[in-house]
Amino acid sequence: MSAITPIVMPKWGLEMREGTIVDWLVEEGARIAVGMPILDVETDKISNSVEAPDPGLLRRRIARAGDLLPVKALLGVLAEPDVPDAAIDAFIAGYVVPAAGDDADEGESAYRFIEVDGLRLRHARKGAGEGTPVLFIHGFGGDLDNWLFNLDALGETNPVIALDLPGHGQSDVRLPGASIGALAAVVARFMTAIEVPRAHLVGHSMGGAIAAQLALDAGDRVASLSLIGSAGFGAEINRGYIDGFVSAPSRRELKPVLEQLFADPTLVNRQLVDDVLKYKRLDGVAALLHTLADGVFPRGEQAEQPGRRLDGVTPPLLLIWGREDRIVPAAHAAHAPKGAKVEVLDGAGHMVQMEKAGEVNKLLKAQVAG
């Protein structure tokens, strides 16, 4: 008799405890391939599609639209035609949501703080194996939750680390300097402080430029570079987005600004907007963002373009763009150094690592393994 394979509520990020079923994308009886989007789930952070981790025939859809279910709850069942309905009924009736165990406090315990050059920086560290760590660097106005759908996937094979840059997330609201170079220097010293001599760097947007600058300054510390929707490869930047992000005072003004980050604007839910507003209203954040924007993107252009200087730099380079990126043009991929691998993904905008998490994670895994 063939096995019965459960489809369960995934855990995205460090803090997810439950998710709401939005809708199924496939019907019962459909043949499922690994990586196929099979249903949409909304968390308190963002909506996303659950991708099939296993192949098989979808015999039963259990969760219904509107259901609020905990992580690891049974959503559906895969089984081949030779598995009788009675066996599936018994499997469903006997399924028990695995106990949270140590995961109950994972969000809190995974977050750590360390002082670097007098700056208290929040970071998260998890993952398996003794291999070279993967360090994730977010962009302007972001935080380590920008890697919600990527940390666990890369953490299957390597230790993973994500940090809140100075002035972002829950790190100190101070800057080491309003430049890519100054931020890259802090990241290098952060690596030293947490005793990571060398890492695979994954950078998004401004974080991509920071990673590229670090590769230029200390190439021996960079095992590979994976740059996503990266700044640093051309002068153009959507300064209207930057200014809107910095100045929007309320949910009504901020929501259309954040919608520019995605090809699918419906991904910007109320909680996402509220989380960004909460950050922007912290003491000193508004002034800090103005200072950083003026330093990194003066006169509506990118002041520093380290990506254009990566020719001849040793670490393997992967560039990923969403074709519908409205913040940093995907056309900048044409400026990739010789030998770089370039992937432009359809149906995604600037937050391609969220909108096309499965495809991005596959590319990142191959880069790290290579």
C-alpha cells in the first residue's frame, strides 16, 4: 500500500504560530509536483502560497477557506489511487497536531543582541549543519523579517543568520554613517563579533549594495554573493518610493507606497502596514531615515554603485530580480559582471524573495551548495 503524505500548515519565520486559509489553488484529484503552489495562507505578517514539499495525488482537502489553524495543522492529504478512502479517513481521524515543544519560545530564543561599535544590533541565528553560514542583509527601511520565507529553507543545510541593520528593526536607532561603505564596515565587524569569519552573503535592495561593498573590501570573508533586487548596479532608484516611505504619516498614505514593493499589491495587508508604521514612529527613526536616504540616494540617484566594480572579485555571484520591480529596475541586471549568474523572475516585484520564495530559495540553495 502506498504511503499517505500529510500537507501541513508551514512555519514561516521565527514568530509564526498560526495562519488563516485564504483558498485552495488545486482541486481534489489533482496531481501535485514538488514546489507547486497548492493553497494560499495569510499570516499576521503577509499572505503567501503554500508550495508542495512532496509529490503525489491530492486525495483530500481538509482545511477550508477562513479556517484559522496552528502551525503543523493538517491541511490536506496526498495518496496514490491504491490507498482506500477508509485508510485516509483513519489517518485524518488519528492525526494529532505535533506538540510545539521548544518551538513555542523559538521566536524569542532565536533573537539575540550584540554590541558592535557601540551599536546594539538584533540578529537571529538558527539552522542546521556545520557548514559556512549564510548571512542575510535586508534593505532600506526593512528588517530581518524580510527573510520570512527564506531562512528555514536555507537553514535545512547551513547555519543562517539575519540581522537588523543599524537604525532598523529592533537595532539601535543610530547610524555608523549615511553610506553603503559605513554600513558594510559595521556588517564586517558584526561578523567578527559573532565569530563568523566567512559567510555566504544574501543581500536585498540596499542590503545587496552593502554585501557587494563588503566583497570589495574583504573578499576573503565572502564565500558567495547572492544579490536580490539589488542596489549598486545603476544610478536609477525610485526616489518617490523612498520619500513616500520616509514621510507617510498614516496607514492611508503608507499603504499605496508599500504596494509598490510587490507585483501583487494585495499582499500588503493591514498588519504589514501597521508593523511598518510602528517602526517609523519610534523615537529618532524619521530623522534617521531622512539622513540615510539623503546619504545613499541623494538627488534621486544611487550615490554608490559597488556592484559595477565586482568584475574580477572572487566570490561566485548570483543576481535575482523580479521583472516587475518598481524600486530598482530589473534592467540593471544588464550591468552584471562577467561570469555572474542572472535570473529575472516573472510575476514578481521588488520583494521577489517573498513573492517567488520557492524559486528564489532553489536558486539560493544551489548558490550556497556550489
